[in-house]
Amino acid sequence: MARNRNTFSSLAAWRRRVVARAVQGGWRWLQQAGSVTAEHPGRLRFRRLGAGTRLAFPQGTVFGERWIEIGECCIIAEQVTLTAGMLPGLDLGTETVLTLGDGVVLGRGSHVIADTTVTIGSDTYCGPYVYITSTNHSYDDPDEPIGRQWPRSEPVSIGPGCWLGTGAVILPGARIGRNVVVAAGAVVRGEVPDHSVVAGAPAKVVRSWDAEKGWQPPLRTPAPVPLPDDVTSEQLAALAAWEADQVAGSSEAVPS
């Protein structure tokens, strides 16, 4: 009886492995087939979709593509929402409403809601679940449900080279300068100067760059040392293999 139980257990484990491999392989195929690129836009017809840009599958809510321009070499992760206009099917005129520059990265689950102009500069990176919106609810009438009151909209601009941490919220009217760091969970409104770090809700400048003094207050960690220009990819691969061997050797040397 025990032998039969072991046989059935082994068969069930084998079946689980086969099913798991089939599901994982099928999901990888769906991710490749369902991604959106300039060569394979599917049903999405953006005003511009640059070469080398990819919207990962599954996409979030996307509408108003005729008023959305996305630059080259952008990475739009899974479940990212990109919308122009309050509702699908609206005529928003002749001008672009939502613009993403070249090399923009939007992390998984992020939202960019452009009821009026939203511009994200080139090489701006956003962590997961960043929320950028040009529209906010109003609550002027105390007797009317807030969701039924007409919202307020203001343009949003984010300069090139910024980093927006996980869960950051960019509110209507925000004007973020060049090479700005927005801390995780920060809520940004108003103007943020170039080369600064903001944190908190509402976000405030906690560090800024001075041409004579450098970062103020000073950075607590040393700057990373850049790789020499003459380092080849083969040398980097060899270094990575050597480091892996060192780690493996150290693990084996530790007594159990």
C-alpha cells in the first residue's frame, strides 16, 4: 500500500511540474505576443510611438491614444494606465495632451492621467505605482457629493532626467525641474527647482545642489566610482563569473 501511495505521489508531483512549465511557458509567450511596439501596435494607435519603445503585457487602461506621444526607447511596465481626456471617445482637439520623452521608464502599476497637458521629460525614471495626474476632485459645495462636483485641472510638467520613487504622487499644477529626485511616497504640488531632492506629503526640498558647495546637506554616502572607458563586456562578464566563484567558495568554506 505504501508503495502505491509513493507512486501516486511521484506521479502527482510530475504532473504539477509539467503543468507549471506549460503555464509559465504560455505566460511568457503571452507577454511577448501581447506587448505593444511601433512595429506591432495592436489595437492602440498612438499619435507617436517611438522606435525601441515597448508597452509590456498586460497593459493597464489606455485611451485617447490619438493625443498621446511616446518617444523612443521607453519602457512601459505591466498594468500601466495612460489616458488622455476624462473619458474615451472625446475629441480633444489638434494638440498633443500627453507627451513622454525618449527613454522614459514607467514602473509597474503606474498611472498617468492627462485631462489637460502632461509632459514627462526624456530619461525620467518612475518606480512602481507612481501616480501622475492633471486633475483633482473639487469639494466647493458641501452639500454635493465630491464625486459629482466638476474637477479642477492644471497642466503638469516633469523635466528630463528625474527619478520618481515608488508610490510618488504628482498633483495638478506640479512643475518639476531637471534631474529632480522625488522620494518614495512623496506628494508633489507646485514648483520644484532643478537638481533637488523632495520628500514628504506635501513634498518639501530636503537636499539641493549648489555650484560651489555641491549637495547641501552633503551626501552621506560616497559617489559610485564609474567604470573606466576601456572596459569591455567580456571583462565585465569575466569579473561577474569570478565574483560568483568567490561567493560559492566562501559558502562552501563555512562549516555546517
